[in-house]
Amino acid sequence: MVISNTDRVRVIEILAKAFEDNKSVSYIVKQDKKRLARITLLMEYAYFMCHTYGRVILSEDKNACALVLFPHTKKISLNGLYWDAKLVFKVMGIRNLLKVLRREGLIKQQHPKTPFYYLWFIGVDPLVRRQGLGGTLLRELIKEAELMRLPFYLETSTLTNIPWYQKFGFRIYHELDIDYRLYFLKNPT
């Protein structure tokens, strides 16, 4: 189900809860007493980027969601610059900026130069995990990527997620060791 802005709060809530202890998210977010609020702002940023340059998907029961980005469609805009500044000052902090930019550069080096389907975040409300909602949503995303004839890419820092993604045809094609291990997966579709 493609969502409207009225469901924005629910998507952000699901993702903030689902990624609260994620190593990749923790690497970006300034670690202080506002950490949880910063994670929420990160998800708000990702929502804005995907709403503008990709897709935001919320399951019909509103318990699972995904943020998909089409990097080849991104353009510089005043609104985008505002969101980037908000990300730096309210989520990362100035001290983390160089570290995060370096990481983003290393990630971008592993992405194809041609258009691709990029799963930035997928999450299920922690209260209803292990009921197949994530799998159902991922299957829909794979079908969409196939229809668009785009290869499907994602990263995960959660080792236990790898067998789950592999069950859907994804394969690791690169690993990056920063302060944590980041696994790059693709499903050529």
C-alpha cells in the first residue's frame, strides 16, 4: 500500500523503534541523552527523501513499512538542503559529520552507476514481529523492482538479518569494516 502523508507519523514510529539498537543507525546518530529523539529525526529525514525521490510503503495493517530510494532521481533543492542541514545539526552533530560523510562515500562506491532500486529501511513494529509481515512486504518490493527492471540493493549491519535476506534471493557482494561490519546485498531481479 502506498501511503499518504497522514501515515507519516506511523512509518517514522515503526522505523525508530525497529532501528533503535541498529549499529549503522548508532554510527550516524549522536550518542547523548537525546539519542532516541535523534533516531526519530533520522527516520523523518529518510521518510522525506524517499517520499520525494523514491517510495514510502506501509502495510495495510499499518505494522510494517519500507523506505525505498531511487538515487538516480535525486536532485539538489532548497527543501533538500534544509533537510540535510537538519540532519547534520539535529541528528549527527558537527563532530560526526566527517565520519558519516566518509562512510557514505564508501557505501556509494559499492553502488552501481546505473539506476537501481535501493531499500534504505524496512521495519516491522516490534510488538508484531515474527508474523511474516516483513517477508510479505519484501516480496512486494522485489516484484516492484522486477517490474521496473531495476537491480535491488541494500545494506545491513545486523548479522542475523543476512539469512533472512538470502531466503529472498539476496547475496552478499561486499563487506565494509568501519567501527562495525556493514554487509552489502543485492538481488539482481
